Amino acid sequence: MFLSPPSIRGPHLLLLLWAVLALAGTTAAPAGSVPGTPSHVVPSNVRVGDLLFCECRNSGLHSLDGWDHVAMYIGNSQFVEAVPDEGVWVANYNVYFTWATDITFGYVMGATQSDREDAVEFALGQVGKPYQPIPIPKNPSPDSLMWYCSELVWAAYLSVGFDLDSDGGLAVYPCDIAAGDGVQMYAGELPLAPRRPAGMQYCVRLETREYTTACSDPQCNDVYYEWDWDDGLRVEWWIGPCSSGSTHSRFHTWKTLGWHYVRVRCKDNNGPGPWSQPLPVWVDAVLGGIGWPPGEGDAPTLGSEAPEDDGGFMTPPTADPPSSAPEPQILP
Ligand SMILES: [Ca+2]
Ligand SMILES: [Ca+2]
């Protein structure tokens, strides 16, 4: 997890080594167990052996294009994973809510319940081994001395006959797994709803403000941003390509007075995904005055036009596995 671009080529190796050194003292985010009963519950259609992918954009550990981490579900809202501080261990789902900015789930196409349970057993057999900070060379042996996050998942499924490293090579990254034909994402093929835009929520007409968002694509495809400024020239179309999971900023000069609802969505080669939640922005004729600037609570509600609140930054699965797939089983 956390290190280097999805493929290793000459100059990237130096960058990789630099990243390893840079991260050597900054691996605190996923640290520490979260004791007790998990307060976050894994969506009910996620099955033992399914995969969790996450982005850690705001933690200081984000350095990959696309997903920064992958873990394997073992039931009871727990995951087996390899992380810098803990090595290979079992984490409660709660952990990801302390450092991840996007989460999505996928499953291995064609894997039976037995395959998935055997893959979990392989990974659990590695618990207690240290984290492997450099992902090369990948090594599927159960006797391997240390594990990189996606290497562990790859080796676990290779042990039951599924090679999830879509581009081969010396290393396997979370996006090698997410982008491959071997894995289907519950969220489908389209980019997820971007983060709600962040930026100044009041200004004077003709002022220019910067707004920032980010968008993850389930398959780590490049994304193109469409901004709806709700302001005369309403929309800027399809700015990109941009790396999945990276932050994206845009300046806007406000032209019309009153409340505006800034929203953004992304497309990849398959089409556009859903709109973000909107950010209300107040544009005034003059600066200041009684009650100025207005707070967000002063903005009228959008009613039926408002996108659904996803309850935060998490993206739950939106599709079930094929009906022919075995029923979910929870391991003790
Ligand atoms: Ca690879
Ligand atoms: Ca996609």
C-alpha cells in the first residue's frame, strides 16, 4: 500500500525509493487497533474473501494513482491486510474510517465460496509477519517473510488459481487488482461521486475563488471533471484527464448574484458517474453589511434536485454479486 505508481519503469524506481524514505517516519495513519465491537458495519452484500479498496488522500500517505490500499474481508466487519505499522494483521472496519477518504468493494469473478474461504485462510496464515515496504519482487509463497498489501491479496487468490495481477511484472499494486478483468467492483464501472467541492462559500461578484474536489474510479481509470457552477455559464465540461483519487482544483469567477450550488461529477471512458453533493456559495454585490457573510444554513434547500446524502465520504456497494454466486458466509 501507499507506495509508487501502478507500474514500475526505470525512473519510477528512484521515485519509489524516495517515497519509501519519505514515508519511513510517516506511517502512523493506519496504526493502532480499534478495540471493541466495530461501530461501522460492512455492507451486507460483501462476502468473505471480497476485497476492500481505499484511498487515503488526506492522510499524508497517499502516493499512488488510484487506490492506495487493498484488504480482504474475513467476516464480522473485519479484514486481513498488510500495513506498515502492524504488518499482516486483522483490522476492524472502523480503522478505515480513521484514515481513508474513499472506500469501495470488489469481488473476484468466478471464485466460489470455497475459493474465497481458502484465500482468506492463506492470508490469515500470514498474520504476524512484517510489512514489506517495497513491493518488488512479488512473491506468492506462503513462506514469504514479509508482505505488501496487494501482494498478500494477490498471493492469497493465486493459491486458489486466480492471478489478479492484471499487468504482470515484478510488482502487484492495488490498481493492478482493481483494473483487471478478474475483479468486479460492486460500484460498477463509472467514477464514484466526487467529494463535495471545498472552497469559499461567500464572495463579491467578479471575484475569483478556487474550489477543490477529488474523484475515485473503481478501476483506477483516468477521470474527466465536469463542474456545474450554477452561474450564467453553468457548466465547464470534462476537464482532464486526471488521475483517479487525486485532488482537482478549479478557479471560478462569480458573475451572478445570490446563492449558487456548485457541484461536480466525473466521467471515464464508460460515461459519467453521479454528481457530488452541492456546495452553496453566496455571491453579493458589495462586501460586508449586517449579517454578512451569510452562513451555509442561510442557503435555501435544493429539494428534489439535491443529490442523496451518502452519509459522509464512504461509497457503499451499489450492486449485488451475481445471483448464482454462493450466499455470504461469516467465518467465526
Ligand atoms: Ca503488476
Ligand atoms: Ca471506470
